[in-house]
Amino acid sequence: MFTGIVETVATIEHVEPFAGGVRLTVHAPGLDFTDVGLGDSITHNGACMTVTSLLPDNRFTIDVSDESLRCTVGLDRAGNRVNLEKALRVNARLGGHLVSGHVDGIGDVVSFDPVGDNRELVVRAPQALAKYLAVKGSVVVNGVSLTTNFVRDVDGGCEFSINLIPHTLQVTTLGGLAAGSKVNLEIDLIARYVERMLSLEARP
């Protein structure tokens, strides 16, 4: 489990294809490696991945399957910057919201406009995720726990807006977004279970 509170921004330095996926070498100079070991889980732009080796100078590798590449964006190219978060400790403060690290869909940035010193991010989510998004609800965008300001249904899905403060823009990759960018989305974990329970209760 994770919280959606980004610990550092890292860079994908190398992409090595192998049968069934790619092996990424990630450079994370800002990450505390004192409690990172082989097999640990770290989210990369919201996608939970397993540490497969630890390298010198704050580098490590992860293996990303073809299926994960199909379901996510941003994990397939050297030079890409990614938001990192280590798995949540049981005794840690839950600063964002409960996040599984499983990307539910890919959204499209509709606009990214200045509002004073802040930015208003508007994202179009696919139809399959529309029912899970609500005003003042939680959503994960590229691994960052955020709160929606409005949600409106549109053809083929829904659009939601988020207000990004300067701090968030500085310590995550979200400041580099633009209209047309694609982002990884994870809907609220509680909404997922509520939908499941209601669907079972509605059965005859």
C-alpha cells in the first residue's frame, strides 16, 4: 500500500528489452535507500514495481512486463522523469489516501492553466472510471494523491479538475504536464469496494 505522497523524482536512465518486457535502470539521488532492499515495492508514476537489483550511486532496476507497459504511460523511455514512493509502513502517517499502486486507466490532459501561482489541471478520464470520480473525492495522477474540484460527464468519459499548488509542482513531475499529455490514473480504493458491494446487492 501507498499514500500518493511523492518522496522524490527520479530519472529512467536505461531501458533494456527482454522477452516479455523491459528492465529499467532508475537513478534516484533524492531517495533514502537505507531501508530499500531487493523485492521491495516502489511506485513509479503510480505503478507499483519490484526492486530487482540495487546499484551504486542511488540506482536500482525494476522489470516492467509488457502488460504493465500496455496499461501505463511514462515507463518505456530513457530520460523520462518519474514520481517515486516507497511502500507504506504500518506505523507511518497517512498523508494522502490509501493507494494500491495499480493503475486503473490512462487519462488525457485537457488543459493546464495558471490560476495565480497555482495551476488548474483538467483531465479526461475514460468511461470505465467515470463512476468512481466525485467532487472533492480522491484520485491518483502519476502517483500523486489529489482532490478533485469538479467532475463533469462528457462523451466517452468524464472530466475532472485539480488545483495544483506551487509545492506540488516543484516536488513532482506534474509541473511538466501540458494539454495533450497522458497520465496514469488510479481511482479511490474505497470507491472500488463500494461499487462491488452495491453491484452484488442489486442482483436478484
